[in-house]
Amino acid sequence: MDASRIAKEASHLLPLAHRVLTRYPFLTREVEHLATHSNVMYRVITESGQQLVLRVGNPHANTRSNIGFEVAWLDALNLETSLEVVTPIRTAGGGLIVDEFDSDLGKERPCVLFTWIPGAPLGDGAGTFGYRLLGQMSASLSGHAKTWVPPLVGQMRTWDRIFYYGAEMDPVIIDDPLFGHIFEAPRRALLKKAATIAARVIKESWADGGVQVVHGDLHEWNVHVVGSRLHAFDFEDMMIALPAQDVAISLYHSRDSDQRDDIRKAFRRGYEAVAEWPIVDESQLDGFHAGRQVMLMNYAARTLPIGEAFEYLDHVTPWLQTFVGRYG
């Protein structure tokens, strides 16, 4: 999404954001656009000077039930653990989600108000010390989730296949002739081969059991470092998966880094300080990484401007070629 479209959407949704904020037991002094990803985020300053973040949801990017699971788990984590995780704020009526109708979209947007996360992203350069903390955070979240029972009825997202968001939210366009200019025959063949290998790894790993609730997006840009503590946020992609798959997400961005081995060692050291290491071997980790990359390549081709899509696909294709060469 280019800057002009981001600014236009943020401006368009600002009145909706103000309507949402009237549901909370405080007065608002300032609301400004903070960031846009799949959702639109606003920085909120209350009359008392407290800083918060309002997430205006996109109903095409997540299910309402998954957001319900997200805020329920965050509420439990804040009540039952000492982990530093973002806190959803309750409305005057006690709810954690405000569904506000967007007349242009013709649908309700699920909105959640969160506490402000201090510090800077681990990805800004916290080094191996930060990844050791991330390993500890990952294992601690996994430990809580093993026994947490969601107080909701509904189907949580599951990572039991490559495209786990489902056809409605993330249609697969790799074989679509309309995208043939992006997925030309050699690249399409590479993705299909990689997907076949990755799907086999997922199937075999799931057959061994042990699936549970996981964060689903715990990586270096979704945690902030403050001193020797990590603060985690963005639980929106929580799902049913293996702890090993959650670890794979945490290590995904470093898979082709010069510091890959040091990062993995640091993360594993932190994880094993809390729980048993869940990765069977390197081939399993690579398989999970390949599955995630195929999914992200499909998503990038579908959503990014053509130039950015080509740039991204060209950047990540060499790693996938190495993967297929090694395991194909």
C-alpha cells in the first residue's frame, strides 16, 4: 500500500476511531495515525496523558472469532503470569472488543484498545542477548498455553497446511493466469516443489501430536526490549500449531542471515532455560520456513504494488532454491 493510500485510509477511518473511543471510561485528548499494516493503528493520548494504541481491524484480514481468542488469551496472560505482554483495555461496559460499523465497507470493524508498548524492537539491533530473551519468552508463552482453555466457542486458526489463513482471506494465486507475469513457469515450479516438501514436513510433524495454542507471529519486530525484559504484542495471528512451528516463526527472518547460527544458538539457550527444545532437526525447521515463505510469496504477489512484489520475490527466491536443492 503506497503512502498516499495509507494516509487516505487513516484519514477516512479517523471518525470511526473517535466513535470507538467514546465507549471507554476516559476522555481523549489526541488521536493520530501510527501505522498501517493489515489493520490501521492510532496513537491515543487520554486527557490524563496516558498513551494507548487503538487497532481498527480489517474484517478481511482476520476472523472475529480469532480476535476474541486473542484478547481472551492476553487477558489470561496478564492475570496469570509475570510476562510483559500488551494489555487489551476494557470499555465502560467491560468488553475487550468494539465492533464499529464502517458504512463504506458495509461491515463492522473489530477494534481493540491496547496499552502502549515501551522500548524499541528487538530487530533494531538487540543482538544475541535479545534473541536469548526471545527464546525465554517463546517457551514461557508456550508453557502457559499448554494448560489454557479458551473461554470461547469457535474455530481457531490452525497451521496444519501451507495456506492456513484459508481461501477467503488469503486466496492462492500462484496458478492464476492473471498473475502469470509474476509467477512465470520456473518460479511457479519452484514454489510447487517447495510447497510439496513443506506440506510433508507439516503433516509428519503433526502426526506426532502436541499441538496447542501458540502466538503465531512472535518475531523480532513484534517484541520490544526494555533493559533486560521483553514486551510482546501483536497476538492477532495466534493459532493452533506445534511449539516447533512457533519457534520457526521466531527464527524465520534470520534463516538467511550471516548471524543465523549465533541467533539460533542464543534463542535455543533462552528457550531451554524454560522448556525442552521442540525442534526435531534442521530439516524440520527448514520445512516450516519453506512453508511460511511460500505463503508469504503468494501474499506479496497478491497485495503489493507490482514493483515491490517483484523485488520481494526476487529477494527470497534464492533461499527457496537452496531449500529445494537440498531436500528435493
